[in-house]
Amino acid sequence: MASPRRAPLVLACLLGAAALASAFEPPRILVELFVMSRCPDARRCEERMEALVQRIGPLLDMRTVYIADVGSDKRLKQVTCKHGPAECAGDAQQLCAAAYGRTDGAPGEPADPYALGWRFLQCQNDDFASVGDVQLAEKCLEVAGFNSTQAAGAIGCWAGKEGDRLLYASASEASWRRVAKSCTIYVDRLYRCTHDGATWYDCPGGSEVDDFVATVCAAYADAGGDWPQDLCGPAPDPETRAHLRLGGRGEGAEQQAATVEA
Ligand SMILES: *[C@@H]1O[C@H](CO)[C@@H](O)[C@H](O)[C@H]1NC(C)=O
């Protein structure tokens, strides 16, 4: 005998589940770039990733991690950058811009968590010889569209100890994740591709913009959403889709070396 008091609860749960299913949007797919801010390979890599952002920006979240020498004495928290102190400054500026430009899509805020920091980085790359320069950094905050609160936060960050702390944490992360080549790309926490010495190599799934689009789209759909056809085009057959998700260093990772004109 069913208790009549139970019926409304069951009904409520079913309705709740149905509402949840139709509203489900998978989280953005994390694209991580391990870079050095004054490295020409990083610049080329970020240019290709900008093409990815243009195509399917709303499906992804972009983050940069900075490769630098953190030294053997961890107490010193010292960071040495391959392209000199200006690079360390540029790295810290990009980390600060990413941190203070980040919004999480609360009501009234842009729903794009990485756009400001990413535009800041692209603006610096447009004047590549000056990456690390404070005047360029301040100009790029404006170009990228930081409001006064966000800009003040970013400037305070790179002018003070916070920028150093962010850089130390970032370089430590690159070190414990054993990434040493700028630029190394991870998608959805899986190794995906390297651009180094003006060459794209070790890229299971390919290194063209279309290939990165395909990987992010497949990861997004695998996370439980519908295939995002409006941005990704028609869904591929399941076998192709499984292949797109292949990642991991050494696992079928044929060297796909393709030299690009620098
Ligand atoms: C700047 O943007 C942030 C995030 O959207 C917001 O919280 C803050 O109030 C804004 N500040 C100004 C001065 O508009």
C-alpha cells in the first residue's frame, strides 16, 4: 500500500530531474598552454589558439602556465626566466591580468571567464619586443577592456609581491607537471601537442586549428552535453570521435613534424 504522503515528493523529484537534464551544460573544456611570455614559439602557439578561441571560445576555458627555473632551494622562492628579467615581468603581468580579469558569469558580468586576460596577452604579443614593459602592460589593460577595479587589481598585483607569488606557483606547477617546452598544449588535462623550435610535433590528433577544434568539441560532448553543432558542425561518427579524444604522451603519438615559416 503506497503512502499517499509520498506521492508529491516523488513527483517533485521527477520534475526536478527533468528540468536539470534539459538545462545541463557541461563545464568548459580546459585548454592549458605552458609558455614563456617572450618565447617566439609561445607567440606562434598563442596565435593558433586565438584562432581556436575565435571558432569555439564559448566551449573552452583558457589558462597559461609559465615555464621558468624555480631553482633547487625552495625556501628562496626564486624564479629565473630563460629570456631574462623582462620575461619574468611579462609572465607575472599575464598571470595578474588573467587573475584580475577573470569573471565567473555572475548576473551582470560577462559570461566569459578568460576573455580579458587572453585579450591582454594577445595585445602584448602585438608588440612582442616590449613584452614585460610596464607601459605596454598598462596600455593592454585598456585595450583588453579591463574596468577600473580590475585594472587597479592587476597593476597592484604585478607591481607588488602577488605577481612574484603567482609566477613562483605557476613555474612550480610547470615543474611538477614536468613540462619544459614552450609551448606545450594540454586539452582537458591530457597532453595534446608541442610547438617548439618553430615546429609542431608530437601532436596526436593533429596540430591544425581544425584538429584542436575537433578535440575540444569531442571532449565537450563526452562531458555529457549534446554535440554543440552550432559551433562544432555536424557530429562525427563514434569511431572518429573516440579517436579525437586520444591523448597522452607516447600513446600512438606519432611525430607529426611540420615546419612552419617563422
Ligand atoms: C568591474 O567588473 C567587475 C566584474 O564584472 C565588477 O565586479 C566591478 O564592480 C566592476 N567595477 C567597475 C568600476 O565597473
